Amino acid sequence: MRHFFILLGLIFFLSLNSCARRVVVRQPANVTVVKTLPRNYKVVRVNGTRYYVWGGKRYRKTRNGYVVVNI
């Protein structure tokens, strides 16, 4: 009877583990990062997110600088 409860506990413990695997998302190969924006930029908010517009391109602020994005 003791072995039965140990086996039952082991099955229960193993059923708690997930079968999820690591998913790797590739970053785009060509990312344009600008350290500082020109003086004439405009601030635009889209759905609560702040974007900086200059020269017909939209930028998003990151810790490495400003990244060109497509909205």
C-alpha cells in the first residue's frame, strides 16, 4: 500500500510540470538606431505610446537610443 501512495504521489508531481518549450523570436536584421533626435522632432501619441516624428519617419525611445518603427 505504501508503494501505491508513493507511485501516486510521483505521478501527481510529474503532472505539474509543463511541457512548454523555449520560444526564440528573431529580431530584424536591419535596425536603425539614432542616438539623438534633431531639434525639429514632433511628439505623437498612438494608443498611449509616445512616438517621435521627424523627416517622415517615426522613432521609439529605447535605452540604446531611438529606433525607427513602422506603426
